[in-house]
Amino acid sequence: MFIESRLEKMIRRITADFAVPLRVVLWNGHEFNLASEPTVTVYIPTLSALRYFMPPDLNKLGEAFVNGRIRVEGSIHEIFRIAESMVSSVAANKPARLHFLRRHSHKRDREAIQYHYDVSNDFYSMFLDRNMVYSCAYYRHQDDSLEAAQEQKLDHILNKLMLKPGERFLDIGCGWGALILRAAKKYGAVATGITLSKNQFDYVQSRIQAEGLQERCTVELRDYRNLPGAGVYDKIASVGMFEHVGLKNLPVYFGKINSLLTDEGLVLNHGITTSDVGSGEMGLGAGEFIDQYVFPGGELPHLSLALKEMSAAGLEVADVESLRRHYARTCHEWASRLESNRERAIAIADERRVRIWEIYLAGCAHAFSREWINVYQVLACKAKNTAANPLPLTREYIYRA
């Protein structure tokens, strides 16, 4: 059969340079073993399903996996690693696809956030830590648990910002509220969080009530562009938020932060960036898959673009720290936890949704470990205000705290 011969030809090309621990089983019983001891088995149940492999990319393979067009057995980490190896071995050297500079209206951004986050709080609890922190953890030691590393990340941010009792603190895109709760409870700040997710908003409100922090902690269902006032906040953090802003909206985003910040204030932007200096999408079809199934409208800038737009908005960048290796470990832990809780997660959401998150989290762990993407904490203050710059001369204060 012609299409089977094409598959055989592709397999010979893949295995020419190295063995891939993969077994492929066709609908007619034919098997192809790409190594002597396969760790992953792919079952292709119909002739039509072969189109996902002719030629393969991560978007097509992800689509086949998510929609049940193929059946796969093996660890989710191995599944993604082998898929990437297979795609890389046959892929042409193409430049990263450029973003379309999508429109980020209030309505579209709200719908995108709700698609990603308003699945179920119980679903996210299947793989997040006890504080429901959905961003890169901070591992001080090799044997740190995810729970400890996430609390260390919260403190790392608040210590960098030198947050003090009574200061007005804003968290843009507050998630399930861990940072504002810690800012109010441990640091004595007057903390405000904003989110576009109704699930997160309800959850944070209940946490504030349960902790008895109503006097020092609030959450609002609000777009950052609609925040009123000028010079309102002493310290601002944005964690895992600017990935949703859009490249063309970065001037608006950083301009709004500058407007909201007091003259002596500090801001910390913690966000994922692409390794492509042109701020293009991830290659091999990964960017297309994420845009379609995970983060509609998401756009990752290169670090250089983020720093340029911060400076253009009147912010002086004072410190930049890469947490790429920390995020690779965080995503690996999330993917493993979801895999361990798979049946419970399916009961809460549905199998298709779980498959999306399984392959996405494992893919992110792989992407961070391979330096396709990075995550940076960028600390800044207002520019042209040198007399009011509140930062010490060295970083020692961060670790003493």
C-alpha cells in the first residue's frame, strides 16, 4: 500500500541517525519497532489517521492525541520527548512562525482567560500545590517539594519588591490569590488582586474570608486596562500575566503599570518569553497547538522586546533573573501529578481536556529544559527619578530577607 510505504520510508529516515524507543501498531496489525525496547506504543486505528504523520509536526500529533484519533501508551513525558524527536528528525529547517499581532480587545482577552482558567478549581487542584500557585516555583534546594518551592517563589517576589507593612500592593492577574494572601498575612501589606476568571475570583474571595483578611486584602474581577487612578500602588507584581497581553499591547500594559506606580515604587514582571529574537511562535507546530487548544491569543515576546517596551514606558530595569530551569522542574512535577490523578481529573473535567493539559504540561517541561522558552523576573522602578530610587546597591537584601 502506497501510504504504508511512505510511513516505512519516514521511519527509516527517523532511525537512520539514532534509535527512537517507539512502537507503531497499524489498524491491520502491522508493527514498526523503532528501537529494540520501545517505551511508548502508538496505535493507529484507521488508514485516515496516518495523515497526522505525513509528515508529522507537534500540532498534528497533538491534535490526534487530544481528539482520540490515535491511542498512545507510555509515560506522558516519554510520549512528548519521543514525539519531538520524531518531528525534529524529519522537519525542514524553517524560521519560527511570526505572530499575527492579534487583536486583544477586552472581550477577546476575557474569553481567552475564561477558556483556560474557568475549567474547574478542583481540576487544577489535581496538579497544583496546596496554595494553587499556577506559575514557576523557586527551588532553593534539590530536594524541595513543590509546596515549599512555591512558597519560596512568593517570598522571593515580595522580598525583591521590599514589601513593607501598610504598603499598597497590586497583583495583576492574581490567579487563585496566593500572592496577595501572603502579602497581606505575612508582610502586612494592603493587597489587591485582579483577574478576569470568575472561578478564580470566587475562590480568592472565599480564601480572604476564611483567612479573616477582609481589611487588608481584596480581589476584583477587572481588566488591567480599567484600573483607575495614578500613583495608587507602592508595589506591583504581575506573574504569568503578560503572556496574555499581546505583543502590540505591551506599550499599553507597561504604560499602565507606570501610571499606577508611585514615584518611589517598584514593579516585578514575572513572565514567559520566547527564545526567538524575532518574538515568533515556537517551531515544530508547538505554537499552533498551544494557540488552538491551550492559550488562545497568547503571544510570547523575546526578553529584549520586553525590556525595550518597559524602558519606553518609563520604567528603569534594575534586575533580571532567569528561572528557566525552575520552570522546567515545575512543569515536570505538574505533568506527573496530573498523570497520577488522571482518573479523578477525567471525572472532574473530561478526557479530552485532560489530554490537552497532559501534553501541554509535559511539552512545557520539555520546552523549558531545551531552552525553547524562558521565564524571567524583571524588577524595575520609575525612570528619571534617581533621587527616589528605593533599591539597595546590591542584591544581598533579597536573600537576607
